[in-house]
Amino acid sequence: MSDHKFDNLHAVPLAPYASRPDQSHGRLFDEPESATRTCFQRDRDRIVHCAAFRALEYKTQVFVNHEGDFFRTRLTHSLEVAQIARSVCRYLRLNEDLGEALALAHDLGHPPFGHAGEDALKDTMQPFGGFDHNAQSLRVVTLLEERYPDFDGLNLTWETLEGIVKHNGPLLHDSDVAASLPRGITVYAAKQDLELHTYASAEAQVAAQSDDIAYNNHDIDDGLRGGLFSVDDLIDVPLVGPIFHGVRHAFPDAEPSRQIHEAVRQMIGAMVTDLIEETGRRLEDAKPESAADVRHFARPIAGFSEKMRQNDAALKKFLFENMYRHYKLNRMTSKARRVVKDLFNLLVNEPECLPTEWRNNAAEPGSQGTAELVADYIAGMTDRHALDEHRQLFDEQARTS
């Protein structure tokens, strides 16, 4: 097969600065590649088929999973991010398969109960090196998934792994050393150099911005659906208010739910268009000739315009004040933090309460090794699993399974 065996698998020619499958840095463990799928398509497929991805269906985005059937979960959020990332990558002639893989993988390390669960694990793991969901995502795909006979993890390409840990920018600056990074990253960095001092690929940067677009807009949708605020409350928010006003004027007789969906659709469109246009301007200024040029550029290649960044900040401020700190969510997050902390403290000190396959790998009670194992165990739980475990361990009336 020729050196260009993947060329016919792309709908449009890739830009010079896109990540090319035939130029991938490869995988930690050598494997023969597929004749019908590029290496990045295989990464995407491995992510979709792994247990951690399935668990996202029952992990909180904002509302705890059982609060309602139609609120976003980590899974539906990841799918929305992937859809946006693919569209942007295609327009910019980036590798949309890599962009999609990164979008689907970006939340694999999130514990149950959303940011409340992550904050609780950060607190409880503080004496043991802390907790970071990006580092945990890396642990999931390089260690914790057990599917293949020849290696732990999913053996993803270098480009996908660096995108998972670096999508928000370089992790090391100037005199920083890898030892200052979260545990999961330092452990893996000793095995494979992910160039932690550079930016990630353009595809990873697009996936990160797509995450921003998705959660801002679906949080508005879910917040309105959950009754945490009203459309009238949004009228003074830049970008959002004018769009809702325009939709009301254009469709005065439409049901409120249809007006909301139309407004959210237009907001996503406006943010996607701005991301494409601003990224295009930065590409024109930087004139990168390779994916390596993107990584070594002095600033991010993908991003919003200054005006859209201001709009984005105003929207985040509104959501923080009116949604994330709403008393209904405060009650849910308070309970979630207690559940995670209770589970962690009990299991670290009494690892004999862990399921057999986990208990067999535990170290001494209260030790570093046991704390790390318990953090892995809890981070992999769904909301429902965590609540069930808490009930069985702390409710005297509950049956033990």
C-alpha cells in the first residue's frame, strides 16, 4: 500500500497545518494500522466503545442524572461538542476525525456529580497529590480501561493523548518541571514525551472552544427548562438578550419552548461563525506550514474574537450567578460533595469494603497507593452507582449486595 493510503478517506484535502494520519507520531505500543480507517478514526472508535464513555450517560453535567430525563448528561454534552468540533474542523480543513475523537474523550475523567464531585475529590485527595479531571482522562485511556490483551488502556495515538492533556494550552512554562503537574500526567510523561511545553494541535484547540460553545448554550437551555431563570432574565446579557429579543419579534406566536430552541440554535451559530472567522484570521497571520508550526506558535491558533470573548465572559457570569449558585443546585451539589467525601474517607481507611477486583490491588489503609486507587474507583462511578454505594455503606436499613 502506498504512503498516501489514507488520502481517499477524507472528504476535503487537509490544510498544511492539519494533523495528518500518515504523519502521526504513532502509538506507545506498536500495532498494525487499518487499511479502512485512519489512525484517528480508530482512536475515535476505541473511545466510543470503552466503558468510561458509556458511563458518561449517567454522569452529571449540571443537573444530577435522576433529576430529569431531558437534561444534558456528560454523554450528550460530549456528543454536542463533537458535532460542533467536526463542523469547525471541516470548514477550516483540519482533521475532523481527530477533532471528533478529542471532543468525545475530553470528559472521560470526570467523576460523578459534575464539578461538585470533582471539587470533593480534589479536597479529599489534597494530602495525596490532588485530583485533576484532565489527568484522570489520561489515566482512563492509558491505564484504567482493560480491553486489550497486549496493553492497558486504549493505546491511542500521540496526537489524541496530547490533545486530551493540552487542549487548554501548554502545561509547562519556562523553568517548570513535570513533577509539578498532576499525578496522572507525570506518570505518563515518564513513558512518552507529549511536549507539554507547547500548544496542542489546531484540532485540539478547536475541540476546547467547541466545549465552551456547547456547555454555555445547553446550560441556558437546561436552566430555562429547569426553571432556574427566565427568558426575561436574559434580556440584558450581551449576545443572548438581543438574539432572544429577535426571536420573540420574528416568531411572536411560537410556543416558548420553540422560541428557546430557536434562540439557542442562533447563539450556537453565532459563536461557531465567530470561532471560524477569528481562527481563520489567526491562521492567515501566522501562516503555519505544518501541525508542528501550530504547536510552537506563540499564542493559540483557535479562539474567539475579542468581542465574542467579552460576550462569553458576560454569559458565564450570568450562569454563575443565576444557575450554578441557584439554591436548587446548591442543595444537589452539597449532597453530592458529602456522598463523594464519605465514600472516599471510608474506603481509604477501610479498603476491605472495596469490590474484590479493586480490593486486591489496594495497599495499606490510609496509604498513598490506596488513596490513588480509591480516587480511580470513585471517579469511574456514575451518579447512580455513587448513590447506591453510599446508601449501602451508610444507611443501616439498606441491604448490602
